[in-house]
Amino acid sequence: LKPPVKILVTGAAGQIGYAIMPMIARGKMLGPDQPVIIHMLDIPSASEASGGLKMELIDSALPLLRGVVATTDVAQACKDVNFVVMLAGFPRKEGMERKELLSKNVAIYKAQASALEQHAAPNCKILVVANPANTNALILKEFAPSIPPKNITCLTRLDHNRALGQLSERLNVHVGDVKNVIIWGNHSSTQYPDANHAIVKTEFGEKSAKELVANDTWLKGEFISTVQQRGAAIIKARKQSSSLSAASAACDHMHDWILGTPKGTWVSMGVYSDGAYGIPAGIIYSFPVTCNKGEWSIVQGLKIDEFSRAKMEATANELVEEKNLAYSCLN
Ligand code: NDP
């Protein structure tokens, strides 16, 4: 076994927190040979619930779990952490304006950025899940200048996995045999799920998903809207938002980032844009990436048709607008 690493989960007492803890402590995130010490951070009103979750983790007798710290103290929570999963966010309440929600979250992410910068281990790697995930991650980057921008990412893997799921259902193939869909842009309803480059493993070798589906109307219509609206469909059915699939996707994101993507496979991650594919630099945008030795790289040179270009630009425009709104909340 490797020496233990420390993982901070913020908003740990929430729904996704409850689902993700056993996954982390069973090695689904960092591998079955990686012992972990989990730091759980939450606000005082949730501290009793985090204490209960800590008891449950102890009672699960998990061999990889080498310690649990449940705290409301941000500095203690951030102390020497190697990995961070940020679930804490102000919930969107009915009638709340977008700017109001953004301003609450900007304040949270600004404060946590300083604490991480001061107390986290050097080279700590961060995944932001709480919404608006891309913009929260951007605020974190802005207020933690000593953390390399490459170490700050946001979750679009759930959307990516949803897109794989839709193709697998449509083609009646195992989801493990479908790869290389792309989620471009914002983790919001403007995201662009793109199946143009997706591949399906068949008994006759690898085939283009687009050719197998052979239905452009579905690929440009229902496929995209189903992935975009999946979160809302789950809320309607469960009367609460997705938590198991969000937790599972957060594990997939960290797992592939740290341990690498298989050869010939890419995944979607919200990362700091360097201007690739003509997307404005300086926003956190979801791109197709491959990962090796803990570093992600944007997949280069994919052919982009006119339909895709328009969708990629629309979601980029929304992110630029969100960025401007977030900055106006800071002033
Ligand atoms: P969840 O655990 O269900 O969700 C956590 C965050 O993830 C939410 O912001 C949610 O945004 C977001 N999210 C992103 N993608 C998804 C997805 N696909 N499905 C579901 N959620 C997604 O929220 P809870 O309210 O149960 O828990 C939040 C925790 O944060 C609580 O423990 C609370 O105490 C804590 N908190 C901390 C604050 C602070 O640190 N200052 C402030 C407020 C809360 P959305 O629901 O908008 O999709």
C-alpha cells in the first residue's frame, strides 16, 4: 500500500457528500492501493450531520480509511490536503435571481481559495462540483494565485457519462463499449454534448457512433436535449437532485485525472481555457482531455463542423457573461 493521502470534501454533510464518502473510502477515486484520510468541512448548522456521517464511516470498518476529520474550521479542513472535492454551495432557492446566487457562491469560493492557498499541500488538485461549477472554479483560481491553474477543474463528467449512457441505450450496446463523447462548455443547460467523434467497440472493430446511430435528427436534437435536461428529469422523478450519479462522476473525474485515461480514450473536464478551439482564454470550459501522470491535456485537432461551432460558442458566451457577473459581485 502507498502512504495515505488527505482528501478534503467541502459541503460534506449534503446529499452528494453522503453518496461519495464510501466511494472514496473504498478506493473508487484514487485506487484500491491508496489509503486515505478524509477531511469533511461543513457549516455549523450541518456539523451535527457531519458528525453522524463520521460515525457511519467508522462503523463501516473500511480498511483504506486511515482517519476522518469532521470540522467547521476552514483552516483545519484545508491543512495539508492533497485532493479537494468541493460540494459546498449556496442552494438556488425559488425566486432567487442568478446574480444573487452567484454573489453568495463567489463569497464562499473566495474565502475557501485563500484557506486552500495558505494551508493545502503544494500541488493539491481540486475538483469543483457545486454550481455554478465553472464559475466557482474560476473564482477559486483568481483568489488562489499560488495554486497552478492546471490544478483547478470542474465537473462535467456526469454530463459526459450521461451522454455515454444515452448512446449505449440507443444502440443497445454496453456502456463500457462506448467512448469519446464530448461535453463542451458550461455545466448548465447550454452545454453541448457532442457525439460526432464517439466510438463504439463492436465485434467488427471500432465504429463511429454517428454512423451506427445513422440518425442526424436524433443526434442533433433529442440526444443533446436529453443530456442537457437529465438533471431536471431526475429532480422531477426523485423530488431531489441527482446525488449518486454526481458522486460517481466526481470519483471518475479524479480517478482518471490522477491515474490516467486509457490509451485512445478521452474524457470531459472543465479546465482553464488557453484558447484551444477558438474558445476565449481565461474561462473554465469543458473540453475533451486525456490525462497522464496527474496532468490533463486538451485533445487537439478535432474537426468541428458549423453546427458544433455555433453550440460551442453559445456556451462559451454564457460563461463569459457569468464571469462578468461574478466580477461585478466582487466590486
Ligand atoms: P448536494 O450535495 O445535493 O449538491 C452539492 C452541490 O453540487 C450543489 O451546489 C449542487 O448544485 C451541485 N451539483 C453539481 N452538479 C450536480 C448534479 N449533477 N447533481 C446534483 N448536484 C449537483 O447539495 P446539499 O444541499 O445536499 O449539500 C450542500 C452542502 O453544502 C450542505 O452540507 C451545506 O451545509 C453546505 N453548504 C456550505 C456552505 C458554505 O461552505 N459556506 C454554504 C451553503 C451550503 P445544484 O443543486 O444547484 O445543482
